[in-house]
Amino acid sequence: MSAGVIAKPAIARRSGALGGTVRIPGDKSISHRALMLGGLAAGETRIAGLLEGEDVFNTARAMQALGATVRKEGDTWIVDGVGNGALLAPEAPLNFGNAGTGCRLTMGLVGVYDFATTFVGDASLSRRPMGRVLDPLRQMGVQVTSAEGGRLPVTLRGPKTANPVSYRVPMASAQVKSAVLLGGLNAPGITTVIEPVMTRDHTERMLQAFGVNLTVEAGNERERIIRLEGQGRLTGQDIDVPGDPSSAAFPLVAALLVPGSDVTILNVLMNATRTGLIVTLQQMGARIDVRNTRIAGGEDVVDLRVRSSELKGITVPDDRAPSMIDEYPVLAVAAAFAEGRTVMRGLEELRVKESDRLSAVVAGLKLNGVDCEDGPSFLVVHGRPGGKGLGNAAGTAVATDLDHRIAMSFLVMGLASEHPVTVDDTTMIATSFPGFVELMTGLGATIE
């Protein structure tokens, strides 16, 4: 936590039925990319529905430092871009705060330029390894200086001309894939990324929308081969950012768990690489109706009606992990109320998130009376239907470790538990879901 920021604990208590219709904030992944590509494109990009959270603002400030102009008119954000290949050397280090996506993607975008750029962040981001992005950048000719273990602060200096690479991503990571593709924009010839498992494809979709020559084809096994032609022209676009499915997860699970609830969530992104949580919950018996399916900005968008449901534990397939990696904390909370046991595997990525997110989930579950066990890449939760015995009557707080998803997940838990659930801090929720507590209390949730 940065100096001078005071922690804001919160308590969630068993609530009456939740009801109402809500819109959730814009998708964070798409918001970051819209600002970056808008800043790089020639002409004006207009963005409606941008997530107005601290992580996204840090990306906006970085693009301004690299030469773009970003301003807000009414509800629309307007970006005047510099043109591909024309980013400027920043005068000071780019500070990304807690934004891992913004930081890693911008490393790809600007790292290949023939000047030095330094990246810094808050205490949490400075603990997170950047090596997975730095390795392919080195192959593109970038000189890298970093703190021990490939951590921030990182300084990148690009070559006179970047090398187009053919890079096989060693793990399922949309951030690594995206960083290489963005680096390829300023390299001559064809940059190729081979991913072993499909991860969220917002970067590919948006690059195509901005006019980049990019193709995707299937390779052997389940590989995807993405080819991007560098040094092309990007043209400003109008973008309407759909609601973030990772944010929708919290009111959605709350509505499933609190008896008598009936909640509609409007304008939710339903990209096939992001729907793992909804598929999993439906298999557990969740009543989630998908309505009003439509296309916006090249992405599938829907409205969701969610009603309280009696859930049953299942084994979640390992290969679903990339499509719901951010939703496992709130799925673990849902599993705590399900009949039987829920088994989640393929979770090694959770060890390198904002915190060791898996350890934080397990500690929070045990503190609140949930029977569970975990290993390097799995979590097993034994549910207690009705929330009997769950919560912490003594008021001992869950250690959120500056992680917004841990904070929101355990506040959701308290709404259906026998005893209240307390979290030690909620200040960082604003990085991804500004107005979360107000939205939940507006539906009838008891959060103090």
C-alpha cells in the first residue's frame, strides 16, 4: 500500500433477497487495449464505456507520456494517436501502480523502440515477475535491465530495428501473447505467436479492428498460430467497451447464494475465452439465463438474469482454467455453499497474480469455516449448503493482501453465511470495480 493510504475494512452480513437490474463497469482487458491502440493509431479514437478505474487510468497516463493525447468529453474518452512507429521517448518512468496488464502490454508496445523506457509500479506490482514478457522482448533485440528476478523497476531499450520473431508462448498467458504482438507492430516483416492453449483474444480482435494485417489459424494439437504484419497503419476507431465478465462474477455469485434473489446484469461481455465461470456454475445447477445476445465492437455481448440456486459440487476441467483464471476466488466462495465437493485444477497461474491468490483464497476460506485443501495447482472445497457455520463470529478479518478480487469474493461470501465475513481492506477494489459496494448495497446487500 502506498504511503498515506489508509486501509478501509468492511463487513458483509447475511442479507435479504437481492433484486434489481445493474450495469457493471467496462471490461478492463478491452479498456487497456483500446487506450493503447488508440494512442498508437493515426487519427482519433472515441471510447464509450471505458472502465474508469485506477489501473486503466495508469495506462492512459502512460500513453500520454508516450505522445498521445487523452481527454474526456461527456461520457466518451477521446484519444488522439501518434501513428504506428511514432511513439515518443517518455521523460520520466512510466508508473503503472497495480496494473499488471497495462504494464506488461506497454512493455511490448514501446520496449522495441530505439530509446530507453523505465517501468515502475506499487509494492504489489513490484513483487510480480515480468520475465515471461522480457524473454521474448530480448529475442526481438531489446536490452533489458531489471531488479532481481525480472521484477520492477525494469528499463527497456529497443534496437535500431526490432527483429520479427516466431515465439511459442510457454504458458497460457494472454499478456505474453499480447506483448509480443504489440512489439511486432514496430518490427518489419511477420511476427508469429504460437499459443498452446487459446487464451483471451481481445488483442487479436482489436488489432484487426484498427486495420492491422493479422491472421489466426489452427495448428497441431490445439495450437493457435497468430501472424502479424509489422509496420502497418492503424486507424482510429469508435469503441464501445462491454461490461467486464470478471466484475459481473461478484453480483452474479451473490444472487446465486442469497435465497430468493433475482438480479439482471446488463451488457456483459461473452467472449468465448471468458465464459468459463458461467459454464461451470451452470453445470453446478445455477439458474443463469442468457438474454439479448448481440455483437458490439467485434465482441459478443449479452444480458444475464440470475436467480438463487442450490448448487452441487463438480470437478472443473483443467483446460477451462485459462477462460476463468480471475474467477476462481469467487468460484471457491460459491463452492463453499454447494452440496458435496468441488475440485479445481490447473491453478498454477493463481500463484503469480496480484498476490499468491490461491494461498489467500485458502486462508480466507479456512478462517471462515470452510473445509478445503490445496496443492501447487489445485483446490478442493467441501461445501456447506445454506452457509451453516460459515463466516467468522469473532470478526477476524480476511487478509486481502492488496488483492481486489480476494476482497470482493469474501464480501460476497458474507452475504449468505451464518456469521458475518470481514475483510481487512477494500481500498484496492477501485482499481477494477469502482462503485462495487454501492452497486451491491443497491441490490439489497448488507455491507458496512
